[in-house]
Amino acid sequence: MTASGAAAFVGDDHWFDDGLYTSVTELAHRSPGPLDTAISLWSAYGLALFGALLLAVWWRARRPASGARDAAGPARAMLALAAPVVVLAAFVVNSALKSLLREQRPCRTLHVVTVEACPALGDWSLPSNHAVIAAAAATVLFFTDRRLAALAVPAALLMAASRVWVGAHYPHDVALGLAVGVLVSWPLMTAARRTAPLAGRLRETRLRPLVARR
């Protein structure tokens, strides 16, 4: 189903959450400049935080341990190695969905003043890439390090909200993006648990640094 077909809920070229999008962008337009700047910077560069968290969880999983944790550490490191691949898979799936749905950006269909410059024509809006990547990263962290996941989950929600604030996406774009990120990454990380036995083999090879520190 294309975006134009789904938009029949309220009429041609309109979505059910047009009013919410307009309200948010109008609030952003009336807000202090420093707030808009902070949210815009987070929207543009916040995904780097998730990359740093994925690196941190891999580094933590490789730390020396003892007892029962000694056996669990390399297996956790295998999951940490799989994590960025899973996030990339979520992005690829989302890119395919964007090409299928072909929804125009709300800043083009509604002609509102936005904090961020409106993306070019053909840069489709549904689902939000930023929301997908953030949600996928938070999900893989849930499998690998619950402490870091506790930071990643609210950060993912803030990333999704920021994309509406700067005017790049409808609310339903980011909501679907969060859902896609979770629905793609959850089963893939569940499957990645089966790679745990490979960790023991890697420890006996030159690839040991991937799963354990000396």
C-alpha cells in the first residue's frame, strides 16, 4: 500500500496526524533558539551515541572475568559482534520499506516552517531511518548489556521525537520506525545467541581479541 493510498483516512495528501505534526513544528518555531539548536544537533548527530554504546558493549564483553562469568563473557562478546550487523540489517529492511511506501516528507506536503531544512524530493519519509537505527541499537543492547540499554531506550525515544520536532518526519513515521527497528533486530539477536559456541573456538585462534582480552 502506498502512502497516498493510506492517506485516504482523511483525504488526499493528508495523514491522520497532520495536526499533531503541525502543532509540534509550530511549538518548535516559537521555542528559544538554543533549545532548537540543541534538539537539531541531537537529531543530526545523536546516532553517534548509539555507535559508541555498541563499541562500549563489545569492549565490556571482552573484559577478563572469573567463575561462571568467564564462560559467559565470550558468548556475550559474540552477541556484541553481531549487534552492528543486526542494526545494519534493520536499516536495509527500512530502506526497502521506504522505497515501497514512497511517502513524501511532511515539510513538503504541509508547507510548514521547520527547524531543519526540508530534505530533497525523493528522500522518502516513512519509516524514519533515525528511529529505526536508534530502536535497533537499543534492542541489541538489551540483549547484550542491560545497563547500557537503560540509557539507549530513552535515547531512542528522544531521537524519534527530535525528528518530528525538527520537521523531518510525521509522528507515524517515527512510531513505525521504532517498531521496525525492534521487530527486525529482536529475532535476529535471538538467532545470534546460537553463535555462542563459536566463541570458545575463536579463543583458541588468532581471532581471540574479538571475544576476549588477554
